[in-house]
Amino acid sequence: MERAAVIYFVRHAKAGERRLWEGGDVDRPLSKTGWKQSTAVARRLVKKDITALYASPYIRCMQTLEPLGGLTGLKVQADRRLFEGEPFEPVLDLLNEVEDGAVLCSHGDIIPEVITALVRRGMEVETPADWSKASVWVLRRKGSRITKGKVWPAPKLAVKSTKK
């Protein structure tokens, strides 16, 4: 029996607040919580057979995959098809082009559109949808067709207690 290939599709981790950021949105970095989320995602994904890292050129997407790059020795490659506000169809092409074990990081508008398009093309979703920051869609493909998808919710971060 042929083993299905897996691709991981990550929503970027939490960034600083858009309304408080004075620079261009492309340059808005991860928050402290976002760095913790990206580290937790990296710890989970490093246990998998990761082969390549692709991210939207937005700083927060690149930074989301940096801890995984550090653990695997892989360079995060910017791909404009994963840009916020762009059409989803080029991302479907990218999913067909990437190697098995690739990790892609994009935005909260692109990921739901891509997942919805994959469902229309016959992908079976095995878990309730989750679009939260630092969630990871695990996509299984056979040949050029993505057949199954499930989502890992965003990592649960330890909360420091204020009680003494």
C-alpha cells in the first residue's frame, strides 16, 4: 500500500497588534506570545520528516518558521504566493509543487480559502476546522491530489500564576 505524503500548512503565530504598529504591515513582527507559539510548533514539527520551509514574505510568517529552521538546519524560503490578500489558486499550485514533508506558513485569509477549495476538490476533513494563530493543518496527498486534512490546534502555552 502506498504511503500518503504529508504537507504541513501553518497559520502564522501571534504578531504585535496591527493598530499599535507604526511601520508597514509586512514588517510587523511576532509578539512574545507569538515567539512562544512558534517555538512550540517547531518542537512538534521537528519530530516529523521535514524537508523544506516556505513562508509568506511577511516578517511574522518568516519568524513563525525560524525556530523550526533552527532545529532542522533548513532555510525559510519566502514565497509570494503565500502573501496575505492574494488569490488562493496559486497556493494550490504550490501545494502540488512542494516536496513531501514541506511546511508552509501563511495568513488567516489564505488558509481557510485554500482548505475550502481542497474540500470542493474532494479532500476529507477529519477534525473540526480551526483557523487560530499557530494552528497547523496536516494535509495528506496521494499523487497530485490532497485526500485528507486535519488540524492541530494552536499550542497551549503555560500561563504563569499570579497567586502566591
